[in-house]
Amino acid sequence: MADGTTLQLPHLASHPVHISLFADVANAPFLRQQLLEGNSAFEYAFLDASTIISVNHVLAAVFRAVNDLLHGRLKSRNVHSEIVFSLSPNNNIAESFRRFGISDTTRTLLAIKVLNSPATDPIPDPSSHLATHVQGQRVPFNDATLALTAEIPRVRKIYKLDSGGDAGGRKGKGGKGQPNGAMAANSTIKEMEAVILGIMAVKGS
Amino acid sequence: MASTAPAFVHTLPAPFAPVPLADADSLPPHPVPELITQGAEALVYRTHFLTTSTLCALKYRPKKSYRHPTLDARLTKGRILAEARVLVRCRKEGLAVPAVMGADWEAGWLATEWIDGQTIRAYLDDYLHGIDDANVVAEQQEELMELMARVGESVGKMHEIGIVHGDLTTSNLMLRPKNKSGRESSAYTNRDLEGDVVIIDFGLAVQSIQDEDKAVDLYVLERAFGSTHPQAENLFPEVLRAYGESHKGAKVVLKRLEDVRLRGRKKSMLG
């Protein structure tokens, strides 16, 4: 069984981030309830992975949340709720939780914890804590897994990627002349990621 | 580590700033941003973003001490956001520009995708360097014309979606090689003019549907061709030819360009 990932974002080495991806989660209502009750043992960002298309997609949200934390300008309760909010294309916090946060029907769960002060942290090892409380199967956190669980049409709708009369057929100059096989689908996710990161970066202005 | 980090002319803001000495030992190696170029308003660094395998161009607009702090903050915010919004818009429409990866208008930085390859200017310089050699010219001519056509198409597409660049020069047009290995410079025998034309530096870009603005964009590019590559005069008509076929309103813009050329010459008389 995979262990989850603890990684350091470049330039944010002081804030290591633990990320675990779970498939076939059976107790989403319980986990969501812990967040609603403000249970301090569950200081996580719980994302519904169906609206996450790639590793960079979620890392960009983490970067923005931690950077805003460092500059003391969080718009929501804490850095973990800010990760969920950072994913949103607009400034509606409640909506961002509905779209990207865990819901009672969540089957694929992305759990993120920012480990800003390991010494005083109530959960020194989020990996085993999650393994105990999440009823689901841990799967590797990578682009390949996320591509399988992402609901692309829904993501395209959330970020309004098809507005302006461009249905995506013109995307990807590099794909010109290539057969529309597996390569094309992959470059489309890359291309979606490129636009989505930009939309996330300019929001809140 | 931090003690060996090169001294910065400007100090980047957090989190890109060099790690303070006191913390340096307790933290893992810190990727140090490398200064690439400097303009009047901004410094461009190459560094990593999100993962250590993702390169980005970090455009940092330092605080200007001669401006009132409130005004300075407002101008910096406005300019970073204007550039970022234009880049996102272009990318959404499928035009090859650097993707926006992150921004912080209070700290003054914009992180965009790193574009491999060289500027069109560098390619033209290489080409003109070898212009004495008749064989090379013949060989390169066709490829180069094809490249110029792609430049025209790209600029045309940008104008079609209502973006005017504002500083269209051969230095702000890049050629991203098809295969990632092609980052070699000089040696023109080894050149590969295949790849995507990528338009960069939208710091002066505006959203405009005015034919006049688009014509001025082309005029600026024409002047850039003429002044930095006087021997490459025969190339620019190919850019315009491809531009003219790129979108519906292009012919009107080309017509307008003729007016702008005339006015350009008369400019000194008009003050």
C-alpha cells in the first residue's frame, strides 16, 4: 500500500506538505462531519479528487494558500480551507467548498496537510492518522491516477474553459498534424492545466 | 547554501528570497532564482515552480522608491494583473504564449511557464551571419520563409482574439523547438526552424479591437525587422502575407498599416 507523499514545494521548504489520495472512500460523511465540527484532530484540506486534473493543479492551490498564509492575508479560516478556496475561479468561499471540497458522496479523496510546525503539530504523522480514519484504498498521488478520476467535462464547466465560442478543437498548436490518439488527450489535460493555473492565479484581484 | 548564494542586485520578495542564514542549515537545498534579463520595469529570473522539475520565468517588479507607496502598489498590481489576464486569455483561445502559473501582485511577481528555445531575433542574426555563404542561404531561405509565415499567423491569431501586444519585436517572439533537445545556439548548420512560434512579454499588451492599434503593432514589428536586420528586408512581406490570410479582419489592418507608415514618416512634423 502506498504511503502518501510528503513533499516540499520549491521556495516553500519551511512548509512541507503531506498529500494522500484515497480511492473507493466509504466514510466521506464522517470525514466531512469532522471538518464541519472543527475537530482539531482533522486539520486537513479534504478535496473531492473528481475536480482535480493533475498534480500541478493541486500544488498551485497549495502554493497560493501557503504564500497567502505567509503574507497574512488568508481569506478563509485557515491554510487548509484556503487550499480549497484557492482552487476556485471566483471569490465565493461556500461555492468553492461545494465544488472542490469533500461531499457526502465523495468516492475519491485527496487529503492535504500543511506541516508548518512539525514540533507542535498534534498529528506528527498524518499518513498513519489518515490510514486509520479514512475507509478507502490508498492510491499513488500522481498525474496518471488523477487523470483517471477527474471528471473532465465538469472541470471544464467550472473554469468556463469552453466559453467564447472555442470548443477546444483549436487547442494545442503542437498537436497539429498528429493523429488524435492518446497523445492528444494528454496534451489536452496539459493545456487545461495551463489555463486553469492562470485562472486560479489572477482570481481575487 | 545561502552563504554561497550570489548577491542579488535586487532582493526577491518571499518566498523567493534567499533563505536567511539562521535557517539555512535546517532547511533542504533551496533553488536559487537566476537573473536572466532586466528591463525598465521588471527583472526576469529563471527558477522552479511547484515541482523541482518545472521551470518557470519569474517576472519581478521591484518597488520604486521614488513613487508614493500607494501609487506604486496600485501601478504594480494593475500591470501584473493586466499582463496575467492577457496571457490567460490568449492561452484559453489556444494561442501559444507562456502559461501563467502563479502571481502575487502585492509582492510584485508573476510566474509564467518557461519557454525553451531562442528568440526569432537570434535565429535571424544567425541567418544573416551566414548570408555570405550562398549555399547556406539557398538552403535556409525556404525554411526561414516558412518561419516568417508562422510568425504572421501567430500575430494574426493574437489580433483576432482582440489582443494588441504593444511591444512586438523579434526579441519578443520565440521559437520553441519541436524536440526539447534543440536548445543549442550559434551553429546555423545545426538549426531546426521547426517548432511553435511563442509570443512573450505581454507587459505592454492591451485588449483592443481597433484596427489602428493592430496596425501600429505591425508597424512596430516592421521597424524592428528593419532596424535590427536590415539585410532581412525580404522577410517581412512574408510575415504580412501570412498575417493577411490569418483572420477575417486582417486585410483591413494591412490597409491601415499603409496609413500608419505614412504617418510614421510625418511624425516629426506633427510633434
